[in-house]
Amino acid sequence: MKKILLISDTHGYIDDVIIKYAKAADLVLHAGDIGDVKVIDKLSKISITKAVFGNIDSAEIRSMTKENELFEIEGFKILITHIAGKQPKYNKRVLNLIQKESPNLLIYGHSHILKIENDKKNNLLCINPGAAGRHGFHKKRTMIRFNLNNKQIEKTEIIELGDRSSLS
């Protein structure tokens, strides 16, 4: 069993609450718009971290991360990217990856909108953890955590980190 924390759109912001949840995770997955190298540095010191770059990320972050991550864990083939498009009509790059690799789980960010959706056409689960940072139009800062256990997703939890506007 692996405890997974999904995070996206930090835009350079990381706080003690995010760190607390990362410490409890076996694996942290960051779906882009990291915003500052310190976010990846802090997360990587706490837990195994896989991250992809987003559209706001610097050349330095892009040199440390990829546009897509594809890997297997606990019987799941997972694809992480930042901009996926709207399922089942993903952007061309993501649709090609889905058709070629047949992932079970697509994790993405960009919209700042938390979503968990089944894509029956492509036979995969799509998850956007929303935005954990303080920049953007979202009202609530969010993340998602769950367990992967022998080809099963268990104990899925939406984590609300508070109002974006309450941060200075």
C-alpha cells in the first residue's frame, strides 16, 4: 500500500500544512505550476516527489522536471501532466499519450478546479487536485490524498487548506 498526496498549482507557495500532509505520504505528486524551486526542494526532503512543469514554470524548474511523468505503482499506470484539456476530448498531446500508454489514472492541474471524474471512453480515472497556492481565481486551496493498494484506490480525501484570500 502507498499513501499518495496530489498537489498542483502552488505558484511558489508552500506552508506548514502542506508539509504536514507531505510527511504522511509515501509519494507526493505535483501536477505543475510549481512556481519556485523551493517547493520541490522542500517536498523532496520529506517524501518521494514526482513533479511535472506547468505553463508558469521557469527554465530552472523545467530543467528539473518533465512535461509528463508516466510510471506504475501498486498495479496502476499513472500519467501526470499539467494541461490535459477536458475529458474525453483531451488536447492532442495528452490524447496521444492516453492512446499509446493506456494509463489507469490521469493526474493534471492548470484549471485550479478540483475534479475527480471517470472517463469511460478511455477507461481511466481523471483527477485534478485543484490549487494549493495563493495565486489564481480559486476560492479554496485544495489537495487530494488517497491510498493505492493492489490495484485499488482507497480512502480518497479532499483536503481543504483554507481560503486563498486569507493568505497574505
